[in-house]
Amino acid sequence: MYDLPYRFNSDILRDCHNLAMHTDMCQYIVNSGFGPVVSETDGVLPKTGWYATTQFVLEMIFHTRIKQYKCLTTNSSMATAIYVPFYAGLDIGRHLIGYNISVRDSLSNELIQWLISTPEWKRKSGRDHFIVLGRGVWDLERKKDDETQWGNKFLLLPETQNMTVLCKEVNPWKHYEFGVPFPTCFHPSRESEIISWQDKVRSSERPWLFTFVGARRTDQAANNIRDQVVDLCVGSKLCKLQSCGSKVINCRSPGSLMRSFLSSKFCLQPRGDSYTRKSTFDSILSGCIPVFFNLWSAHDQYKWYLPRNYTKYSVYIPEDEVRRGGIDINDILLRYSEEQVREMREELVKMIPQLVYKDYSSSNVESFKDAFDVAIDRVIERIREVGNDESS
């Protein structure tokens, strides 16, 4: 791991009021990015292991865990993989609105210049390096130097493309980008906490056939089906709608969200601002079978984590079918028998340990494999494969 100058990571956190649009991140960067401990459990959450975690803190979570990684070495010549702890997502988050492309690109360009001057980089031109991003790649893939275009171009720099990039939403066409789970609010430190939660997920009564938690996207492109999905839910007596918006507090409450997911058999996951949603991992965590409308929402994103046979744990309804109308989600979901639903939920329950980020600060932490461990194992595997290809 590089010991980067503070301006590339911890100094960024000092600007916590401006790290994300519509959200003051200062309260969420505590506890190494997990956020504050959940105090209001809504009668559904255990008293330990739950935090008010926001979706933008992956960089902090990985940085903290790698500092504690059992195979970390200070001798870079012995390292299989070299981690670059640059908070690129948090940096661009504070510059997305109201800043010119020079400002948006500035710190990313500085990082590349810093990296290429190091002996570690020169050894393999960065092909043994990896980086973690806390935002979707679309915020860092600006294709033209046009002031009207969104984001910066960090991920399109030739040097960045030599690295292995981990991100909560990737461009599936890019061979160097790999999806890792959004952070949920559950960060267990002991296997017993996971087992207890899995038991709760299995035993929860689910009076609702399906649920949608989210807000409309009336300002989105015409091909976004979010509004149609909301209307389908509103028009169904079998659907529970938990409407969210900037002033809806209960959508920020982990207890309230889990209560909705635990009460439903299926959870609708139409894309919103981008293809993926944190809600996907919240629904899996609660055993609520996700209903996807685009393969880029999960199946083509998280290949290190989700089984290839997605019909075993999810439902897929193509967006085009919803867009054309005439789709009866009630009818589609009612075709699944109770036994099929139980089997699909059990597949979700088995996924839970490897989709959460455990609390490594606890003195009682146990060594079950979590989302971080899966990512590191696959990064090392990939970097070794790249090295073998170069030497053959």
C-alpha cells in the first residue's frame, strides 16, 4: 500500500460538508466510514452491528481494512498487489456541480504524476496496482474536455486503465473495472451476529407480495421506467410502497428500510440515477428477492459475488416489456410458488456473509470471509494472471 500524501485521501474528508450532493457527509465519515451507530432499531434490528452507512464511503472502508490486512507488507518488491488509497470518488463528489473541468481533473492528474514517478509504478507500469472508488464509474469517465459534460476523466487516463479498478458500479465493457457491493448498514464483527440475522431473515412473516422503496424520476430520460414501476406498485393491493425523497426521513432509517424489506417476498429494483442501487444489497440482506429490469443493474456488475444462474435468486423482467405496457407484475410474481420463493430466499441468505463489510475495529472480530476478503482474493488472482500473460 502506498503512503500517499494526505491531500489524496484524509485531507479530502475535511471538506465533508461538500463531498456529496444533497447530503452532508460529516456525520457519515465517523467510525472509519461506517457512520454513526444505529440507535433507533424500529423493533427489527439487533442492538449491535448496525450503522447508518451511506453509499459513498467504500474508499474509506477499504483503506481502513487494508491497513489491518494480515498479509500487508512494507516491502513493495515482495507485494503481489499494490493498493492506491486515493479517494477519487469523494474528490469528484465535491466538484460535480459548479466547477470547471480543470478543477474536476486537477487532483486526479496530480495523483497520476505522483504515481508514475515512483519505482513501484515503473516496475510494471501500474499493472500490479489497484484502486477502489466510492462512486459509479460514470462520474469519472468524461469523454470530452467540454465544460458541459459531467464528471472528470480519471478512469479514461491510460495510466488508470493499467490498474485494477474496484467500484460499486462499473462499465461492463471495461476489462479493468470490477464491481464490488454497495456498503449496507450491517457490519457484523462475529459470525454469531450473521447467523442470528440469517435466522431472522428466514423466519420473518412477509404479508406483502412485493415492495418498492424509492422515489420517482420524472426528470430522467424517457427510457427510464421508474415512474411506470411506481405506478404499477401504487395500483396493486399486493405492493407496499415506501416513497422516498429529499424530505422523507424514514428512507434514511436503516430500521425503517429493513422493516419494509423483511415484510415482502419480492423487491422491485428499477434503475434510478444510474443502473445500480444500494437498495439491491439491502433487499438481498433482508431476503427480499430482487426484481431487476436491466442486466446491468446487478447480473453484469457483480460477477465476483453473484451466482451466474441469476434465476435462482432473482427475477428479471426486461425494461422494454415494461415500457411497452401490458406487463402485470402481480401476475408474474404470483406464478412463483411458496416453495420456489423459499428456495430463492435461501440463496440470498447464503450470500449475506460475502456481501457485507465486517466491523474490523472490534476486539472480538472473527475471520469469516466478507465482501472485502472476496475482493482482495480476486484482485490478487487477477494481477497474477496479468503477470503470467505478460511473461508467456
